[in-house]
Amino acid sequence: MNAVRTGIIGLGKIAADQHIPAIAANPAFEFVAGTTPRPTKLDVPVFTDFQEMLRAVPCDAVAIATPPAPRFEIALACLDAGLDVLLEKPPCSTLGEVQDLARHAERAGRVIFSAWHSCFNDAVRQAAAITRSEGVAAMDIEWLEDAEKWHPGQLWVWQPGGFGVFDAGMNALSIASMLCTETLIVERARLTMQEAGQQPAAAEVTLRTASAARPFHARFDWRHKGAEQWTIRIETRAGKHIVLTRGGAELTVNGAPVPAQADEYGAVYAEFARLIAARESKLEAEPLRLVADMMLRGERV
């Protein structure tokens, strides 16, 4: 089988740090072209416009790693061009766009895949195996980082469709959704809005499930200084204590470290290769639904 000729639309930090190395490490894929509005030197052709890239370079698939707002229109055009599509998280800006993309991919006979990359950590998968067997009795999320470190000078994160602190917080919500077999319900949300923008810089959230005896708590903050805190603590109904740290890369169970491989984007592209071979799509929207519910129910401060 020939390698899947893959273009990357949006050659930003996440593409440079994760997508390009993951494609290079997977013989099922070949990185053939990319797009960015900034001058970039790579060993493949680079364009400022994705339509120009598609006309100039034969591609079988694309990874779309732009900011969320334009992903829907780009994905539609790529599906219409006969390409399989990998979408960075979140896949789109709205739930309606996700639904439409799913229908469009099915009609076009193409594969579409939403890469909630944190769920592909080996530690998260091991934790989910436990929680799906024993259930979740309690959960506490702390997702604290400095927006200026991870999005320096990027104004889109504070504009409509940018998600603010939830751009990062959706990683935690994707893990939480994977750990819980029941639907997570947003009970309360207190959103601290960024002064000059349209999006929250911090959020305190209460979640619940139908059968949990007590609510779950989540704290997100993009004003945090110092070392990042990407931690999820879980107590199972059997009394087991699980802690995921470093964004889901490390796992302890009852205080004992559990060996886990740390190659989430390698696992993302392994799954994309499997989906392409099987001609299956996988377009998940649950973390985006949770953010939408927080925005609907949230008290703004």
C-alpha cells in the first residue's frame, strides 16, 4: 500500500511540534505540502492558500491545524476535493458544523477524524480501562497555564469562536468524557471574562452525572504563572484513587506510578491510518458540547 500523501493546512506551533514529526515517524503517511501565511522553510512546498496547495500538489489527505473558526469551510472544500480529513481539536466552532461535516463526509465517501489528542495518551487509555470497569464516584480537574506562553500575541483565542481558556480546557474535557461512561452535565459555571475579548480567561465549573453521589469540580485558568498544572483526580466507586498529570501523559493509581508510553500524536496518526484503511469516520463532539453548555449556563464575571 502506498503512503498516504498528506498536506498540513496551518503550519503553526502544533504542526511543527507534533504533526510533522508524527507523520515522519509513520510509514503509512508522507508529508507532501503545507500552508501558512508566514514565511516558512521546509523540505516540501509551502503555500499561503490551501486551495492553491490542492491544485499544485497531489494529496490523499489533509490535517487541518488552523485556528478553529475557518476549519469548517476548509474541511468542506477538502472533502469535496476527494480528500480524507484529520481535524485538530476542536473540530469546528459549533456543534452544527460538526453535524454537517459528518453528513458531508458520509455523502462524499471520505474519512473524517477529530483528533482529540489528549485521549490518545497511553496513560489516559489505561485510566479509562479502570473507570469503565469501576465507574467514577468523584472527579476534580485543574487545568492551569499561561496563555501568553502557549499563544503569544494570538488575538484569535479571545475573539468569537476562539474559546479562550477552553481552547486548552477542552483537552481536559475530552479526557473526562472518555473516563465517564455516563453523560457529563454542566450544573454551574462561573466564567471570568478576558478584559479586552469575548472569551473567558478562567472558569470554575460544577459537573455531575446521573448516578454520582456528589458533583465533580473543574477549574480552568489561563492567567496562571509558573509550571503548568494539567491534573485530573478520580475516585472510582470501588475506592481506587487515580491521578492523571502532565495533561494525561502520566498516571498513578493508589499512589503508585503506572508505566505509560508518551506518544499521543503517534497514536493519533496510527488511528488515522486505521480509519483510512477501514474507510471509517470518527467525528467526536462531546468536549465541544460541554463547552457550549458552560457558555449557555455560565455566569459571566
